[in-house]
Amino acid sequence: MNDEKLDRKQLAAIRMDARRQRITRIRKRTALFAISLAVIFTALVIARQGAIPGLSEQPVQVASLSAPQTAPVVEYEEDDEEEDDDDYEKQAVAPQAQPAGQFYSSDTAAPVQSSQS
Amino acid sequence: MSDEQSLLGYSFPAFGSKVRIEASGPAAEGILLAAAREVKKVSETLTRFDPTSPLCQLNADRRSEVQVEPLLLDFIDRALEASRMTDGLIDPTLLPELEAAGYRETWSRVGGRVIDGEGLDRTESNPDKRWREIHVDHQAGTVTRPPGVRFDAGGIGKGMAADMAAVILEEASVWSVDCLGDIRVGGGRLVEIASPERDAGQLAEFQIEDGALATSGTTRRSWKRSDGSRAHHLIDPRTGQPSQGDLVQVSALAPTAVEAEARAKAALLTGLDQAQGWLPHGGIAVDSKGHLHLFRGDHG
């Protein structure tokens, strides 16, 4: 009986620790996103003139430049974390057809293209 | 190419076109297939061109309260959140207006054809704030809306698919998902923004460490009318007609693809004067004269 109680306590401690790690990971990711946004416009935006046919003489205009601010930190309720775990378990056992597609090789330097959705 | 730089990609049909996902690392193949299943599931649930899809079944249901599957409920929830954020500029109930403008079939059938709009049944046409009458009950698994209100997934559906795939792709150190312009990346990727004009190259490049970018515009998914005018798929909920603003394309940065999609469309609909307010994380807009406008985000 005592062993069983001990196991439950250990299990609860392990789950709590895992949950803390997940929350920490999410907070780090949120902070990383803020850092990412900070570098986007300072270093690597390359606006190319002349990309639109017939409009190559038009200047590139910068509409506005705003002051840096601190990004908000997103807090996650523990109950939500619990629900996520349950959902994940359900999805993991559900049989699903594999979408027909093609694998290809790429590299981290190759750009991802965003066109009108 | 070193292992650190190599990525495995997977391209597959969804949302009536091709979706591309990429991931690094030895587990990439399994991650990509799992992410592809998520995207495909969203695409099949939210298509309006398959009468057996959960979205079509909901649209055809004349009851005011309908039990729907969790994924469809999740979409309606995210779409309504976008509606609240944009005060109704994003409205998932504009399907009657979209069909009346001419977009009644898959894009592969609409593109390149001359299609005239048609009159709208005035009992259906009252788009302003129609979304406010929709209620989601997660506990009961039901959506309640006035009978006759029909949903279109639009860009929010694609953004949702990208966000759901991202949850799986985050297991890789470098990854990306491109759902027809709604993009999520992690671990640092270069993202190029295509010109509003087809085959006209790139407008700009962004290096994004972790986040989303969505591009919305009026020039690609557009069609001719017999009077020579052009119509397109972006309906302005304030008029019920294709938007007539001074911007033809907007790309928005945001933490999630759904938010980026909502911000891009809201900026496009409200025009250059108000675009800055819709793009707090940054973005790029192209106006009808071809000028490029760069918006630096609040974060730097």
C-alpha cells in the first residue's frame, strides 16, 4: 500500500516536472519570437525595386518605422496543458490515411515562398 | 551539403493546390508525414467543394443548433476570434457573397474564365456583423447560428492547418510549412514574398527565426467579367462585394499563421491609411500604383 502511494507521488512529481518543462519551453519560444521580430527589419529585409512589370521606376517607400517595444509573455493555464495531453493521446491512436505526396531534398538556405493565399 | 544544412521536404495536395513542409534531422520523415496528415485532415474537413465534408454538411443543415466534429468546431472558434480581433473584417459567413461574386467552383475551374456575378437573395445578404450571431459550445460540441448562415474556411482555414502542422514540426530544429501562402517557420528560414503579378519575381525577403507570415491579395485569385471589369475572392463584409481598396497585396508577420492571415486581410480591406495599425509585428504592402510600403513592427 505504501509502495503504491509512493509510486503515485513519484508519478505526480514526474508529471508536474514535465509540465513545468513544457511551460518553460513555451515561454522560451515566445521570447524567441520577440527576438526574431527584432532582427527582421534591422538586418535582412531586402526590398527589391523593379519587381513589378512596368513599374520599375517607382520608388520603394517606407511607410513608417516604430520604436521597439517589449513583447508580451504568454501565460498558459495548467488545465489547458492537461487537455492538450489528452487530445494528443487520442490523435496518436486514431488511424489516418497517409496523404499521397512526394519527398524532396532541400537545405536551410533555400527560401520559403509566400504568395497570395 | 552538410547534415546541419540539409532539410527533407514533403509536397502533397491539399486545399486544391500543393502544400510544402520541410524539416531537419534524422526523424524528419516521420515528423513530415505526421504534419501532412494534420494539414490533410483540416483540408478535407473544411472544403466547400465536397458535399460530404463536415463543413458542407453543416452548411446544408437547416437547424439552428448543430452537433459538429471537434476540428470544425475548432475552426469556427478560431475564425470568430479573428472576427473579434478585426471587428468583423474577417467574417467566416461570407460564402453567399463570395458565390454571388462568381467564385462558385474550385479555383482550377474559375481561374482564367469570364464569370459574371449574380444577384444575391436579399434575405441572405446582410453581411455586416452576421458573425456575432454564431455561438460555439465546446462542452456540447455544437455550433448555433441562424438557419441559412453558411461558412467559408478561406485563409483562416489554411492558417489553422499551418498552425496545427507547426505543433508537430516543432520537434525538428529547423522546419517550415507553407499552406498556399500561410507560412509558419522555426529555427530560422528565409521567406520570400512573391510579387502581386504572376511570374514577376520576388518583392522582398525576410529572415524569420520563429513565427508566421501570411500574404493576402486581390490580383491572383481574380477573374474577368463580361463587361471587362475584374472581380476577386476578397469580400469586404461592409459592402458584401469584392474589396475596392487602395492596396492589392499585404504580407503580415505574427506569432501564428491564423493571426498573420487575419492581420494581412484586415490591412488590405482598410487600406494604406490604417495598415500600420493592423501590422504591429511588421509587414509589407503593395498599393494599386505598384508602390511598396514597408511596415516596421512594434518590436523593432
